[in-house]
Amino acid sequence: MALRKKHHGGATSRGWDLPNIPLATALQAFLAWSETGGVSPFTLRQRQRGVRRFIVWAQERGLTSPHEITLPILERYQRHLYHYRKTDGMPLSIASQHTELVPLKAYFKWLARGKQIQYNPAAELEMPKIPRKIPRYVLTVQEVETVLNQTDTQTPMGLRDRAMMEVLYSSGIRRSELAKLDMTDIDTNRGSLLVREGKGKRDRLVPLGARACAWVTRYLLEVRPELCDTAICQSLFLTDYGTQFEVDWLGEHLKRYIQSAGIVAPGACHLFRHACATHMLENGADIRFIQVLLGHASLTSTQIYTSVSIQKLKQIHDATHPARIERLNTTPDSNQ
């Protein structure tokens, strides 16, 4: 069952529970500036949460004005985040600590640029280094096919879900990018898909395989007209109510197919993205093509997939390792 789309307002539409102190007043102006400057709603929420958390901490220590904040104070707050424990007793991960500090860097940089403070105390704040982790689980080709076959394509919603997963696996796009696709963003005749304002607000045109195009075409002909009139709703994939998918619900919904396939793995939509990149690398795709396909600004982000592309590495290992060559001429008990 699909969920109705909720309204997510900007920073100015949310309630404000901070006291009327200069740090909070500056935060409101900073968020308004960020919103009008085209910052994404996700980044806007991160900035509000991160700076607000710091303001609460600072006020508890008698600090109420941006002029009172120095580098040592920010470093003290950084240590606070390091020693902080959540309700379950677990510490914040390095990535979470980094996420909490990034908004502060932007906030004080904005204050300094606007001459509201004499210098930027966060300019020399050394950020925690996030360890680059490879995907914990990568679906095999057979596992992907098993998941796809969990859909009941004799039903409208099953056909729609099959088309969505085929697009995810073929193009490697993110779930947020899938949810935002419009009717005009896909060209099944040419086999291409336009991602508008992906991560970093960058557009990119990516190929879409013939099989994915075929499933999308079936969905457009057999299912979508029953959900919404194209002239009224422009979103490509629609919920049972004819509305655009919510990103979180989309992941939860597709996760059910992965579980029904008997696969226990973290994530849902991102598993198709990992599988797309890894399987293409294993079949000889150049890593720079994968970088463009996934929309990575840096090749460093793409290189994690060379670490999980184990099949190609195993083939090379078997063909070139001396122990393998020796096995061709002798067996472990041949000298006995």
C-alpha cells in the first residue's frame, strides 16, 4: 500500500524553539540565505539541525553571540561530539560527527563573509576523517534476477515495481533520483534517462538498457494511465494514489522484494546501484565511465567499486599466480 505524499516545508515553515539570542538570530538569517541560494531541502535540514545543536550546547555554557566563538571552543565542541553517547549507549560514528560539524563550517564562513564576525573561527577546524568503506554487500547477477522475479507482473503494482527496479539496476541512479523522474526525463526509444539536479545539483544523461526500457514501456502503456492523467501529473513512477513517491517509503517498499528473495543485506535501492557498478566493472567497463554513470564528482568515490569487483580479480589471480601455474603441472600428492 502506498503512502500519500507529505509536505516538507523549508526552514522558514518550521517551528522555532531557540531563545532570542544572537547565535539563533544569525542562524535564521543563514537558513533564509541558504534557501534563497538554492540549497537543497535535505542540506537545509542538516544545516538547521547541526547549527541548532551547537547553539544549545553553547548556550548551556553561557555563549550566546557569534563573536564569543573561537577555534578552541569549536574544538571543545568537537570533543563533546566524540564523547557523546546516544540513548542506546552507542557513540556517534565518525561520519555522524563529520555531518554535525559541516553545517558549522558553512555557518561561520557565511558570518565572516558578511562581516558579522571579524574572522572565521571554523576555518582551521580539523574535520574528522571519514574512513572510506566498501559496500558491505553486493548482489550477484543471479541474486538481482531473483529479486526482480519476486514481482507479480500480472498485477499493475507488481509491473510498476519491476519497472522501477529494472531502471535502478540498469542506470545505477539513486532512489531520490528515481523518485524525482518526470515523464520527459526518459526516452525509451533512444534508451536514455536524464537525471535532473542529482547530488550536488548536477544534471547528467545516462544510458538505459533495452530490458529496462521494455519494462518501462509496458508500465507506461498498461499501468500509469490508470494511476494518473499525464496532463495532470508529470512524475514518471506513481504511488497507488497517483502521487510522487516518498524517498523513504520507496526504499522500504522495494526492501520487501529483497527480503522475499531470502537475501539478508543492509539497504535496498542502493543495492541495485552497487550491483550495477560492480557488474559493469567485472565485465570490462572503464572506471571513468562508471564515474559518469553514477554522477560522482570525484573518481575517488567510484574507486570503491574496484575493491568489490572480486570476480575479475579472481580470474586474473587464477591465470597469473605462481601457485596456480604450478598446479597445472603437478598435484599436492604427486611427489609421494
